[in-house]
Amino acid sequence: MTTQISNERTSPDQVLVDIVDYVQNYKIESELALHTAYYCFLDTIGCGFEALTYPACTKLLGPVVPGTVVPNGSRVPGTSFQLDPIQAAFNIGTIIRWLDFNDTWLAAEWGHPSDNLGGILATADWLSRSNVSAGLSSIKCGQLLQAMVLAHEIQGVLALENSFNKVGLDHVILVKVASTAVTGKLLGLTREQLINAVSLAFVDGQALRTYRHAPNTGSRKSWAAGDATSRGVRLALIAKTGEMGYPLVLSTPTWGFYDVLFDGRPFVFQRSYGSYVMENILFKISFPAEFHAQTAVEAAMTLYRQLAQMGRNFEDIKSISIRTHEAAIRIIDKKGPLHNPADRDHCIQYMVAIPLIFGRLTAADYENDIAADPRIDRLRDKIKCEEDPCFTKDYHDPAKRAIANALTVTLNDGTRLHEVIVEFPIGHPRRRSEGIPLLLDKYRLNLSRIFSDEQQTQIWNATESYEEFIKLDVHALVDLMQTEG
């Protein structure tokens, strides 16, 4: 007995249509969103500059074929590379994400929407150079910020109610989808071409989360977003040629995304697309730590100072209890050996132990020379996590979006210190006025890592004012950020 399968093609899946109509038609009127995107750009590109001081990152950069230079190609800030926009997107996306220090979005699915800047900046820079070469108008940095708002929104709204990690998929699928849609808009795709492009992003092979979890945690998590955003550019360019798409890529029984990869469940949505995500984005300002641990690290720094005032230190600690939320338990509550920096920056015990011992947490603290200190693992063994259901509820509450951690230290003599609780990290929207000056300090520090004093001044002068920034040609800004080979 056979079952005849219908070959009728109806209208595209509504999810595809909604993304494309949003990208093509939505007018961004929120000054808060655009100003936040400006700070997001400075912070994100600064994260890339710090990553350029790590050979493990820079070994992955440059053209596929050494020595290749692309006329009017995209330039990679902080380097001398001039590449095709696909490879440039990989380069930019990789330096942005390498140190796990750029912005974060937490919901049913978490992720880092500024990862999309890899594809957006590479595409905008290439188009700007090509336009000027052809006597056409350049791309302005104001358009760059608008593209960032759109990409943040697509990735973030899809993440609000849809957990890809629970079916074993990595959140970079959302980077690929958002980058495809937004770079497609920059490239001038028609509505039909954009729907085709976004369908190609869903029909594509998707990354497994295994490289973020024990026992396989590894450095791919640091370049996975670069891979995803560059793939978005590639798929947009393929669709621009007129290549067909797959309108029912999500909903087709048996063969569609929902049945194959999402346990047969369609996506659900908490809200329509607007500018909500950029307005509420979480910045990593003080610590290069997985975001579910940001408040735990801040609490640990407070305890470090308290212990010092008491004439005590970490050697006097008998045990540490962490009240936390479910997502932290699932992702970063980790015992046993930690094999590499990627393993360590996804272990809440490690991220709490370092500030209690040294009074700091920097990207360098995840490297092997620091991790070899036996005192770290001894203190890790004294730290235990427990879920607080109220913290989990507040984590998912759209009116709060808390990322709470509470630390209680018991000393060897039985003294129990008052619990230190931090609900909202300094990069949270509720602490914007406190956070933005520190974000700008972080940006200036990152400029100083790779640029001369003169070049730092030129870049700062070009970027310190939002009103002047939005008028800049994208390619002119990127030129200011070039270094010699």
C-alpha cells in the first residue's frame, strides 16, 4: 500500500514571511534602540580588538588562500586584510565572539545578537567601497546601526519562546537566519529573493551544541558565530542570483525543519518584531564571563573585598553555596577537570573562584598558565549550586529579565557571611546609566591594545559622538581601524 504525497506548493511558511516583511518594511523610530545600537557597535568591535591579542584567534584569520587581496573588498578592523565579504564576515564574527565578551540575550534560547555584526559590517563595507568606486552613494554608519537593530530583533524574538538548545542545536542557527535576512536587505534582494534566502538558512545544516558542553567543550564555540554570520552572507548572495528557495522548509511533514529538528513543534512567538531586543540587550561590561555567571562574579568580587576587610581570604573558606537559576545549572554548573579556556569560561565554579583568589576576572585568567594554579581547583571543589525557582521565574519574566545569583560563604571557623545577592548585572538595561560610562572605558582600553596613540585618537574622535558617527561612511570608519600587515 502506498500513500500519495501532495506536490502542491502553497504560500511560504508564515515565519519566513514575517521575517522578510519586517526587514523590508519596518521603520525604526526608537531613538533608544538606535543609541543602544551605537554603544553596541563600539563595545562589539572593541571585543574584537582584544581578541586580536590572542594567537589562538588570529591563526584563523585572513583569506582562505594566503596573500589574496580583493579589490573593493571588505576590510577586517584591526588587521590589514581586505577580503571578499563572506570571508571577511567570518574574520570579523570570529574576533567579536572569541573572548565571550560581547552582548547577550537570554530567553528560552540564549545567544549574542551582536555576532551578526560580522556579516553586517563586512557586507556594508564592501557595498560602500563598491558604490563609491562606481560613482554611487556610500553606505553610512547610520544604516549600519539600523541593520544591527533588525538583526538583534530577529535573533532575539525567535529566541524568546523557542529553545534550540533543548533539542541539541546551537544558538548560532539564529545568527545565520538573522544575518541572511539583514545582509540580504543590504544587498537589495527582492521580497521573493529574501524569502528564498531565509528558507535556505533553515534548510542548511545546523550546528550541534556539543562543543559548548562537557565532555566536548572546545574552541569551536569561539568561531561558530563567525561561521554562521559568514554563511548568512553566502546564502544571501546565492539567493540574489535568482536561486530558488524552499517555501515550506519549516512545516513540511517528515522532511521539514519542525519534524526533523524541532520535535515536530512549530515556533511560537511572544511578540511581533519591533525594536524590543536592542532596547533591552545585555552588555558584558565588567567580566568576560558566560552571562549566566555575570552576577555571580560580581557577588564574588564583593565577597573578596569583605574578606579582605575582615583580614581573611579564600584560604579561610570552608564552603560556598550559590543560589542560581535553571539555565545556569544546565549550562555552567561543572565539576571535574577543565581542559581549555572554552571549558573554563563555561564553569561557574571557576568564574567564582578566580575573583575570590585574585580579586579579578579577565580573559587571561582562562589561559593555561593561570588555570595551572592548584588553589583554583581546591576552591572549585568547595562550591555548590542550587536552583532557586524564583530566580528561574524572574529570568523568564519579560518585565524583569533578571539573571540572579546569590553567594553564601561559610568559613572554616563556622562563621557564615551574609548572603550577597545580585539580580541584575551591570550590563542590564536597569543599570544603563551606571554601565555606559564603564562600557566606554572598556572600548577605549580595547583601542589601546592594538593601535598607536595617534590612531587611537583618530578612532575615538570619529566615534565618540553618536550624531557624528551616524554620518560617517562605513568604509571610511573601517579604514581608520586598519593596521599594517
